[in-house]
Amino acid sequence: MMMIFGMFPFSIKTAVYDQLQRSTNWRHASNSRVGEMPAYQFAGRGEDTISLEGSIVPEFGAPMSISALRVMGDTGKAFPLISGTGKVFGLYVLEDLQETQTLFLKNKARKIEFSIKLKQVQKPGVLIGNVVGRALGG
């Protein structure tokens, strides 16, 4: 398994990604000043997004994997994202899914390329804190 998003495992049997791109930004509020450059104040961490690009070849993967991801997106819920090495990224929502079908043989795609964009809605430290907080009565 390469990664798991909620109950959806990215693997050869489902869908394999060959590119993972992560983007994180930080917010800085600006205050205009007369005769000077604006003053900036750090306002905290901004958005964290992960983009996965890959493909499904029906001989190995399951074309229905794209449908399963669409159903997850339709719920609007956040799901945990965990790498195959056990790294917990946090809770993410499925923000965008792109699908391209190619190499048709008898009206059936022999290759399905996909791109998904996930947006973090809760950091992993917060997840752990909430579990520990509840266990301690907090």
C-alpha cells in the first residue's frame, strides 16, 4: 500500500499514483503605514494541499476506484490521510478529481489517468490532542 485516504488504499489493485505534490502556505497580514513599507504580522499557517497524479490499468487496478473516490467526495466529509510508512498527514477533504480515459479497445478504456487534490482541514497533532484530551476527560 502506498497511502490510504479514509478507507481507500492507493495500491496496484486499486489506483497507483506516480506523483505526489504538496503545497503549504503561511498567512501574513499587512498594515499600511504612511511613508513606509507595510508592516506584516504572522497570522498563522494557511492551507495545505496534496495533489496525487497516477493511472489505473484495468489488468492490474480497479476502474471502479475512481467511482469510490467520487462517492467519498460526495459525502463532503474529511478523511485521515496516512502514508504507507505510517506518517499521518491529518484530515483531508477531496476537493477535486480529474479523470482521463485513453487507449480504447472494444469501447473500453485500457488506461485511466487521474489527478486528485486533497485539502487539509485538521493537522495530525490536533487529532492526537483530541483523542488524548477526551481520554483524560478534557
